[in-house]
Amino acid sequence: MFIDAIGHYLPGQLVPNEYFLNVNGLSDEWIYTRTGIKTRTKVSENENTNTMGIEAVREAIRNLNYNVNDIDLIIGASYTPYDTVGTLAHTVQREFNLENAKAVYISSACSSVLNAMEIAEGYFASGKSEHALIVASEQNSLYNDEQNEKSGHLWGDGAACIIVSKKSNQKNQAKITDIYTKGLGHIGRGVTGVFLHPTNGGLLKPFGKDVFVHACNYMIDALEIILGRNSLNIQDLDYIIPHQANSRIMDHIAHSLQIPREKMLSTIEDLGNTGCASTLITLSRNMDKMTTGTKVGFTVFGGGYSTGSLLMEF
């Protein structure tokens, strides 16, 4: 599966840690030392999951070397949808008049982007698609503030897009070489570890320790599995992009894998946890580091629970 274009969108408003002192009594120092977050992004009054997704797509297609109308599959990924009927995928289809495309919406919490890529891989393998647009977008701030005083300081808003093709269409094209995903609803606190009840409590993480422990274990496990089945080791990767949930999780992964912390690309300090869009946003913001031959590994853990990993080579 070959990468045609990547883009992201971040709202302009940044909410500093100091804001939450009057919301949940947590200081800047307390939040930063436990999460690595200094600020988080927040949409303006006229923005939402769909509008951010559209802007991320608009950024990506600027670098597309074929007609956008050749896209025949759109996969929208989000656990904070603006509309569950007129979905993110359908909104993108309408905005860009992608009349030849199938439109699909999925959610597997913060693992959704990897599942979306795996779905595209399946469509390619079955001969039902040639060019897929995957867009991930989260409006976590919809469930912050007074409705989410216990964990509102963790979350940020943002969107990202990746366009992939079944076959290469340019020289030295970056490619996704393997994808691994797994559902973990049966382990630990599972569906109660992190949950979003839109009309009854919002987005909450009542069992943070359980999430932390399983995220550390399964993100390492997912990365080791995909490396093993591709006859690679951790030293073969130039960069690792983990789900941007907590800098302490990243520290633990780096320590356990015995790799330099700077090998792990991160955006959590200024963006917060941007949900399933976080890995793609991080990749898009670090494209200047990607040169020919660069190998990158994604590893994720999502509420519910779920996990996954991906290998990419530029």
C-alpha cells in the first residue's frame, strides 16, 4: 500500500494548563509532570469534527499527483463524531464531490486510524478500490470543562488525512509495508476503562492506572509482533510514532525497548491527546524528517480496549 499524500489541521486556539486550575484544581506542574501536556488545541465556535476533517483533506490533496476524483474509497475515523448519520466520510465526499467513492465511517477509539488503513488494505486486496482517502478527526473539547472535570485536561482537538493507493504511481514512493491490529475488549477494565457517553457523563477515564498499564504493555507487544513478522528489530526503525496519550507511556516504551527517547516522535506537549488522529498528525508535522529509506513504526492503544501497529518506509 503506497502513500500518495498526507495532511493535517489544527485549530488555532491553545488552552494552557492554568485554565484547569479553576475547573478541577490541577496545577500546571501537576498536569505536566504526569502527562507531558502544556497546552491543548481547541476548536472555535464554528468548527467541529467534520470541518476539521475537511481542512485536513484540503491540505493533503494539495500534494496529490493525480485527480482527486480518482479516489474511490473514503474512510472516516472518529469517536467524537459531529453527526453519526451524515458522517465524516460522507461530508468529505460531498465537499470534494468524490462521486466515484464508497463512504465508510468507523471507530475503534484511539486505534481507529490503523483499523481504517487495514480496511483500505482489504478493499485493495479484493479489487474493490484503487485509491483510498482516510481522514481522522476528533473534537475532544466537546466533552471537556465542567462536563469532564476529571480528565478534561488530557484532550485536544485536531484532524489528519492520509491518501493511499494499491499501486505505486511515482518514483521512490513511501509505502505502508504491514499493519497489525487487535481488539482487547476482554482484558482489564475494557469498555469501562475509558468511555464516552454523550448524554451521560461525557468522555471519562475512571481507571487511569488500568489504561496506563495495558497501554504500556500492549503498545510494546504490538510493535514487537509486527517487527518480528517482518524480520526486523527495533534498531531497524528510524522513528517510532506512538499514540499521543501520555508522555510517561512513551518514556516507559522507550526504556523497555532500550531506545533513545528522541527516536519517539511526539506532539503531546502542545496538542494534548488528539485521539485517533494523533499518530497521523504527528507524522504530518514531522515530514521534514522523512528521507528516502526512513523506516517508521506506529504503535497505538485505544479505549475499549484495542491495539495495533504499522510499518512505513519512505
